[in-house]
Amino acid sequence: MNKSTFGRHFTVTTWGESHGKALGAVVDGCPAGLSLSEEDIQKQLDRRKPGQSRYTTARKEGDQVEILSGVFEGRTTGTPISLMVRNMDQRSGDYGNIAYSYRPGHADFTFDSKYGFRDYRGGGRSSARETIGRVAAGAIAEKFLKALNISVCAYTRSIGPVEISSGPLAPGAEALKTAEENPLYMPDPEAAERAARYLEERMADQDSAGGVVECVVSGLPAGLGEPVFEKLDANLARAILSIGAVKGVEIGDGFAAARSRGSENNDGYRMAADGSVVKTANHSGGVLGGISDGSDLVFRAAFKPTPSISRSQETVSRAGENIELSIKGRHDPVVVPRAVVVVEAMAALTVMDMLLVSMSSRLDMIQLFFQVENAEGADIEEN
């Protein structure tokens, strides 16, 4: 079966194809009473829509969202929220030359191998345009998280060999304003200029580039996640790797931890003035044993170069012929800047779902929710 649903308690089902009539999502499990409007969702969709700079596809789409259900008088009702964005600027003819051949770096061959049939117009269901549903749903999750004082922010860490000079940036950091002011979404003006020059070179060479998106979640309480199969970091990695073009995820120090010593990689603990436990560093990226430790959740996603390039490449046809293929159409020379909001959305969806799952972890918290006191069998040790 083709699975298009993410989450356990807060679930998101995306639907639609790149060149179909519309795309969208159905969100289920959102608590009632959350203030929500189409404008809340549109702000996030505007961050990923095409045609905003010379480094994004020239496809002109307004990506205007419509809320079809689940919201009444500006608040969620607790029932499924259906979201739709209509496609307005399809040029299916641009893909006529790939109807019977397989684009290198794309899912054409694997999709055909699985189903024996594929929608070749822009990749169909495998298109990056599918992320519209994720971003729309993620906007709802981010609004829910803000009500709990949890913030999620992502930005471009690197494009090709060009990397920003700063470490992880917490939500609200002054440098993030810089990211919002340049088309590459890099919080480092000098790095953004060098990355732009690098992209111009790749475009002149009929080529593309990859890069890294970094994301920070602040305000998470300690204790979120499970110790075995439903680990916070495992579910987060699964969510991020489900984004097309992501080829790697690292949390905290990530692969650098493999080159360090235990004395360097361990995060020490101290008592804060308010009596809470705090860490002296955050090499773990906010997760230990699959469970949040109360510090910032920090992770990075590595994106491969855009596979749609106009230079000639070797491939084969469905009939088994060796051919040369030059891809036509409108494509991003780098997916990273538009993927920033997608990474943010998937992080928010993961955290919101696991927060709802964690609500049933402790008997005393369940009793508190239902206002139960002195119940039989309720003798549990208080922390």
C-alpha cells in the first residue's frame, strides 16, 4: 500500500501531484480551540513558493491555501482540518521527452519498478511540490508549539563548499534577520555572497548544487521521546529523511562525535539558581537515550544537488535503449533555500506528535489533567 500519512496522535496525510489540479493535506488530531486562519498557513507557504529569485524555479504559483474543514469562527474544532492549494501554472509539455526515459538522480526508475506506471509530469507524487501539504500542516503544528513556548527555526548552513561562520542559532537570534533578507536564507551576509557566486558558476555550467539546512528547536521540556523504538531523534531523522533530496541527518555534533573523545563529547550537568538541572554544553543536540534533555534540539539535514540539470546525461529508455537526455523545464539550481521551511515543518510535526504521545507517560500527570486526587493505587513517588 502507498502510505502518505505521518504521525501517531497528530497525523498528516498529504495528497496531490505536481501537475494535478491541486495538492494539500488532511490534518487530524489537532486539539480544539487553537486560533487558526488561512493567513497563518499562507505565511509559511510563501516561504517555499517558486519564482521568488533567480535561484528558484521560474514556475509562477501563488500557492494560495484554502481551509476546507476543521476550523470554525477562527478556531480549530478538534475534527480533521482539510487544506488545499490549487495548481495554476503547469506546463506538462516540458516533460514530454521524459515520458519514456528515466532522469538520472530522480525517482523515475524506482517509481516505475514499484508500480509499473508513473506520472511523468514533473515527477507526479515524487515531486518536491508534494511538500506544500507538509508546510501547510507544519504551520498548524508551529502555532500549537508557540502556545507552549516552543520555537522552531531553520536556515541555510551551507551551499556547496560555502558555510556560515556561526554555530547553531536559537530562534530570535539577530543573525536570523539577515537570513530573511537574502534569497539563499543564509544568516551570514559574506557567506551568502560567496554562495551566490558559486551558484552562478554552477548555473553557467548547466549544473546544480547541494547544501545543508540547520534547525534548532528551543523550549522543549526534558522527557520527550521513548527509550527504544519511538526515540525523539529516531523519529526526527525519519521525518527529515522523508523529504525528497535529503541524503543525511545528524543531531548535535553528529559525525564529528565519532572523531572526539568521551571527555570532549559528554555534556556536564550543573544546578541552576532556580533549582533546575542544566547542561554545560550541548554536544548531544538536546537528546540523550532517545529522550529530550531540556536543552535546544539541534540537527542538520544534507540535501543533494538538484538532479534536474540541462546538460546532457547518460540514461536509458523504458524500451531498454541507451540514450542521452537533456532535461527541459523550470528547475531550482539548488533546493536548499526553499527546503528550509520544509525542514522546519517536519521538525514541528514530529515534536507536536511526540508531545501528545508523551502526555500519557506518567500516572500523576494523567491524574492532574483529569483533576483526580487520592485515587486508589495512586501511591507513586514524586520527583
